[in-house]
Amino acid sequence: MKNIDKLLKDISETRDTLLSHPLYSSLKTEESIAKFMETHVFAVWDFMSLVKALQINLTSVAIPWTPTKDNISRRLINEIVLGEESDIDQNDNPISHFELYIEAMKTIGANTKNINNFISNVNIANNYYEAAETSKVPKAAKDFMDFTFDVIKTRKTHVIASVFTFGREDLIPDMFINIVKSLNSKPGSKTQELLYYLERHIEMDGDEHGPMALKMISGLCGNDQTKWSDATKYSISALKQRIKLWDFIYNQI
């Protein structure tokens, strides 16, 4: 069995638990989705720091510039950064997916006060941990972000890449977007912008990003079994952190 196939097999049970979480079936109204978004938005935010850590490690951001050796990884990460940080809104204006999410929250009636206060504190402190301590962040969201930034602090590219590949936003099942589509079909729906965000997120991922991400992991871990063990361990931990976040939101709803 190839190392990547073994990793996928080893994380499958935890991943299946996440994909069958009862949270999805509880998102039946705009009010429940708004409540979901008020906590989930923090995970949408910290995703970009994970991506930026990979951009720093896998592409050349130094001056003078020189090409990095891993051409597959640098293409994947730069494409994702472009899509996530500089996409377009429904009026063709440049916008990040995080900002799209905030706009969708406003439209559906979700409270954006806590996330806006947190972002303001990040700008002031220029430090995640300090901002998280001084902001009103739901504990489950803070635990989730703490894990992300602890992963980044390892400075182990194969670990960061594994959490990015196996533990992030692509895990929102099709059933979630189907729920939003169902609500959006009703007269006076406020879910149009959320639906646009979800569709753009899926579209920007594209069919080629998944295979490229697996090649990236395979290249970063190579034949080093310690790295493969790290990748598996951290991927499972990332999935468990997501389950804890979903548990919290489900109980809130």
C-alpha cells in the first residue's frame, strides 16, 4: 500500500464521523445557519494563516527572488492564495473569501460584532494569541484556532500541509450546500450571498487541486516514515478539532 493510501485509510474513520455529524441536519432555517456562521467564521479566518504559512514555506517570497524546487506545491498554493484572498464578488469586485463570508453573515442577519472586534484586535496586537485572549471568541472557536496556530508554530511544512489538505474547508459536505440551495429557493430568502460563497469556494478548489494536494503531501513526506506518521497524527487531530467545533455549534443551535 502506498504511503498516501495508508494515510487516507488511517484517517477515514475520523473523517466519516465528521461527515455524518448531526449538525448538518440541524441547519434547517436561516436563523440556525446564522448561528452556525457566528462561530464558524473564526475557522474561515484562520484558514488564511494556514495557507500563508505554506506560501512562505513553499514559494519564494524573498527578495531577490529565486524559483523554488517544488513546482507542484508552489502552483497549488499560489492558485489557492489567489482564489481565497483575491476572488470576485457578485458584482465582479475583488474580495477575499473571508470578506465574502462576512457579507453573507450581514445579509442573513448573523452577528458580526465578535469577529470584527477580533480582527481589530489582531491588527492592533499583530499577534494571534494576544488578540484571542482579549476578544470575545467562543471557546470552541478559540481551541480550534489555537490548534491551527500551534501547527504553524511547528514550522514543519509537511505537518502544516497535512492539516491544510485533510482538515479544512473541503470537509463541508454537499448536504450543507443543498440545504442552503433549498432555503435560497424560498421567496425573500437571505441566503443568496452565502450560496455564492459556497459555490465560489467549491469552484475555486477545482478538480485538479485535490490530486495536486496529495502529490504535495507525497513530495513533502517522501520515504520518511516519521513524516508520514506526523502527517497522519496531525490530520486526525485536525479532524477531531473540527468535530469539537461542530459539537459546540450543534449544542448552541
